[in-house]
Amino acid sequence: MSNHLEDLTAEWLEFNGYFVRKSVLVGKRDKGGHEGELDVVAVHPHTKHLLHIECSLDADTWETRERRFTAKFERGRRHIASLFGGLDINADPDQVALLQLGGGPRTHVGGGRIVWVADFIADILTGLRTRSPDRMAVPSTLPLIRTMQLAAQPSRKRKLSASLLPSDAAASTVELQAIAIGA
């Protein structure tokens, strides 16, 4: 089962010409079940770039992440080639940990390179900024990327219209969120 970050990642790769598989169960066990799941695996048919991305919104320690991503990326290296059987691909995947939280000078974890979610989102917005929805709309089959295309467009000079929510409803929502997080 995928989450929103996996869905966004898969859509962005598909938009950029990759064949994508998400939430792929691998390593079928004799007595049932699977060894694990690969979040996003993609291959570009022209460049033959094979990409394995593990998405994480965790707040784990680097030690815990190192163990977890080492296992995930090892599992990926063992099973990815079979996921694209019949295609001429490089069997050595480019492995990425797409992380929301953390920071510092780290560039790798578990043998894969780190990409920060904030940088990933900025890359998407930069890539979509010059694509006018009027003339070069992202396909409706990629709803997350299509929404980001709208957000990436420069604001037009016009009078601000009314908010979708009445001002008192928007304020109530902010107050409820603050209560929910204990602020």
C-alpha cells in the first residue's frame, strides 16, 4: 500500500518518461508472505536508468535508518532485475532514500544516496514553472503533479478573490490544528 510521497514520486517519474512500479512485494516465501516491499522502482526505456526509491517520513535515529535502509536496498538489489524481465536494463539500480526529516552533512544512508523531500518538491516546482496549464497541461492521470503545476505558476496581476473558506472558518481550522498538536 503506497502513501502520498510514494504516489508523488511515482507520478513525477512517470511524467518524466519512466516505467514505474509502486509498493512491489518481493521475495515470495515458500510458506506464504514476502520478504519485503520496494516503495518505488522505475526504469527509463531510453536511458535504461534503473531507479529504486524508498520514501520515508520517519524521525528515526541515523543508526536505525542505516539498518533499515541497508536491508531495503539489499533486498532491492536482489530482486529488482526480475521486476522488469525482458527489458534491456542496467541491473545495478540507482538507490535513493527520499527523506522528510533529518539533515546535516549526510549524503548517503544504507548504501543509497539521500534526497530531501523539500529539495524534491522544489525540483518538481522548478520543472513545472515554465509549463503553462493552458498550453501544456500535465495529464489528468497524474493528479498530484497536475496540482503542483497549478501551484508552480506565477501569480497573475488581479484583485484577490474571496477565500474558499470564510475567514472565521479558516481561523477556526488553524485553532483546531493548534489544539490537536498541543500548541
